Amino acid sequence: MTDLPKSLEIVAVSERKAVSETGAIALPGLVAQAGEQAARRFLEFFAATIRNKNTREAYYRAVCRFFGWAEDRGIGALSKISPLHVAAYIEAMQRDFEKPTVKQHLAAIRMCFDWLVTGQIVPQNPAHAVRGPKHVIKRGKTVVLEASEARALLDSIDTTTVIGLRDRALIALLTYTFARVSAATSMRVEDYYAQGKRWWVRLHEKGGKRHEMPVHHNLEDYLDAYIRAAGIGGLNKGPLFRTSMGKTDTLTTNAMHRTDVYRMIRRRAHDAGMDTKIGAHTFRATGITTYLNNGGTLEKAQSMAAHESPRTTKLYDRTQDGVTLDEVEKIVV
């Protein structure tokens, strides 16, 4: 198995483990017991079919959880797993998990078994006929800030330090470009570049999509100030948003992880006196809602957010929330 990608360090053990920070992968017991060909095929499913790292980790955890559930119930071989087992597992999951999580787990199990079937490891896909719970979303759950709240948060950040300048620039990037946090943290210095008289950002979004946008004048000021203070202007291939060395004001050469961004946002919100629990997605939703409130179109917002469908963009649109509240206040009792 030494010819598999280096990013997939194989740990062929029967016990179940989560994906580690190093990318190590443990084989579920049922897969390990099925032999070398089954083990290779299982690993190839994650290495060859799923390009997004976050999706790969989520699907791996989902599949391993199911195989662990099957082992705990005495199922001794992959070929012994039936549609009844998958249906029972999905039914049990619905008692403890939200519907989107259950649907994701079922999708992961179904795709993995499809891969095992085409590799002639198992004769049929036991998850093929199993249906997940219905889940219709008309309004997203992401917390949205008022434009004034977002501005107050940005203005509250102490920009006398390079860390403060970094945090302001990063939050502004998420707001003004509708970027996903993974696209922001994967940016290199060269992804902020001049084109004609304007500055642009290059974002590498989900599905390998390369998305480029002109930079809002506020964001341009914030990025310039941060890059100048950090002294990274000539380090084109280096990460744009870097971690700090402990609690010091010294940046490392390592890119921030999305969990670093989440902790930073929670800290900045606390310092600004905000009680609302917000995250990185809050600024994506805030940017889209503010844009639409100011006369922007759903079509353009979809393009700016790099969404495949306008229905997805609409989930971030809270422009009607105020109207709904006004209507409710008419109930005078």
C-alpha cells in the first residue's frame, strides 16, 4: 500500500479511530477483516473520489461510525450488511442527530458502498434503497448581524498590533467577499493582487472552483495595513492569514485553521460586548443580506458567493425578517 497518496497515512488496525490532525486513517474492523483488496478499495474511495478535505473527513467519520455500529451488533462481514441494517441505523440516528447530519451520513454510506460494489468487494449496495429523513429549508439558521453591528465589531478591534490588523482584515474579507472560511484561510499573499487600477482577491472555493472578486475600498485599506505591518508583502507563496506565536504579537509561517478563526471571532465578539453567538458564516450571511438590502440582486449575490443555486443564496437572505416582525407587532392583544 505504499503507493497511495502521502496525505493518507494508513494505519491498518481493527479498532475504530477518528481522523487525526496528521491525516492518519484507521481501517474499520469489518474492512480490515475483508482483506487487502477491500482495505485498498476503502482507502481509494476517500483518496480518489473526494477532493474537499473537510468533506473527506466528514464522510470518513460517518462511514466508520456506521461500520462500528454494525460490528457492535455482531455483523461479522461486509457482505452480511443488509438494507434492513442500514435502515435501522438511520432510524436510530434520528433520535440523537439533526436531519442534515443523518442525511449526510446516509450519503456517505451509500457512496462508499457504491465504490465497494464497483470494486467487486461486495455484491450489492445495502444503502441504495434506504431513504433518509425529509428536510426542507426555506430560511437558513446562520446568525446575521445588522450592518451597524458588523461595523461596530470591526471598529472595536485594537489595530495597534499586527494581530488586530490581521483579525480586522480577515473579518472584513469574509464580509465584503462572502468568502467561506476555508477559502479565506487557504489564501496566499499572491491571492491579493492588482489588476488595472483595482485590487482583487482570488478565492479557492468548494469543488476546486477558483473565484475572483474586486476588493471593496474598506477591505483594500484593511488588507494593505495588515500586509504592511506583517512584512509579508514579498512572500507571494506564503499564507496570507497567519497564526500567532502563542499569545505574542509575532506571526508564524503557518496558515490559520478554521478553528483558529472561530476562536478569534468569538474572542473579538466578546471583547465588543456582543452576546449573540456568531461564527465565520455569520459574516458571509451578513454581507449577502446587507448587499440585498441595498438594492443588490439575488443573481449577482449568487455569483459573488460562488453558489451553484440561487436557492442556496436565498438561505442567507434575511431582508424579509424585518417585515415579518412588523406584521407580528400588529397583533395587538
